Amino acid sequence: MELVKKGKTKDVYELENGNYLLKFKDDVTGTDGEFDPGANEVGLSIEGMGNCGLRLTAHFFKLLHKSGVKTHLVNADIDNNTMEVLPAIVFGNGMEVICRFRAAGSFVRRYGDYVKEGQSFAEPFVEVTLKDDERGDPPITKDALDALGIVTNEEYESLKSQTIEICTIVKEELAKHGCELFDIKLEFGITESESESEVILIDEISGGNMRAYKGGSIVAPLQLAKIVLG
């Protein structure tokens, strides 16, 4: 297999069968040595994080498959911290879709005059940011995505509706274990076949890309995996 990309939390390899292999690392995003799922740089390394992230991702992806939600997962090799996935075309140079149930992190830093930390939203709130470290992963609107040729209006509506469905399933699963999901970031891509192309969920769903609270305190990524998976 051939190394395609060295990422912050995963390395990507191309396989001979045309699929890709994601190698999960122990690195997580954060600032000043503190974990922060909204940060755009590696902040620290947590031993065992890669394995827990993969196990939690496999758990949630399989749960989504049972609900009829498509993802790029083919299979997961827990012992080797790897996941085989379908090839997918990312939007632009990469973007993230954040679903917020309560205000936290960068949302409060941006809109602190209008919202308080932990304030709940009447409906799940979806926003999109571009992957751009130099510009601090700027938020972008639906109209701007369409005008810049990054995401069509039809693709946007698809990824937005999928985001709400996916994150509601994750939220309900966490609630079974006494945890409340505040926010979570997802990634989507386009898979193509001879007959059609469609927007599907890619990347991961783990403690490294969400904020979950239990008993009034944020749950660390490793602890979240232990709570959900036992």
C-alpha cells in the first residue's frame, strides 16, 4: 500500500483494491496541552487514543448502517488501529460539518455577545467550516459554498439532513449511557459509481471529534469509549 497523506490524527494509505486504509494515531487536536475537538492543530498525544477512536468509530458506523445511513466503512482491524474505507472525493480542500445541540467552544468565542456557554438550541444547529489552518478553519455559508463551486445547494441539503439524522442517533446512543452530546464535527465526501454519485459520511465518529458531558463535566475521549463500549 502507498502512503497518500499524513494527517493530524490519521494517516491515509491507498490499497491495491482501490480502497483506502486509515491508520488511527494517538494524537488529538487541542491547544496548550488541552484537548479541544474544535482546534485545528495537534495539541497532545494520549496513549491508546487511536485504538479507542477506531473502536468507537466502528461502533457508531455499524449503528448508522443498521439505521440505513451510508458511510465509507468497509471493515475495521481493531488490533492494528486501521479501517478500510471506500474512496470518496472531499469537498474543496476539505471541510467539516458541525452539529451543535448546545453552545460551546468556538461558537461561544465567536458569538459570545448573543449566547452563553452551554445554552441549548431549540433545534440541532448545523454549520460548515473550511479546512484551512492558516485562516483558522473559517465558517462558510451555504450561498458562499455554492458561489465558490465547493458544494452545490442540492449537496448541501443532503449533507445537512444527514448530519441532523446522524448526530441525533449518536446523541440518543450517548444518552443511554448517561452522557449528553453538546456538539460533534463530521466530514462528508462523494462516492461515485457507474450509475450514480452520492454524498456519504466519511472519516470518523469518536471522542476526538465531539464534546460530551456527564454529571456536568466534559468526558475525556478515552473515558467516553470506556463508557459507551464497556
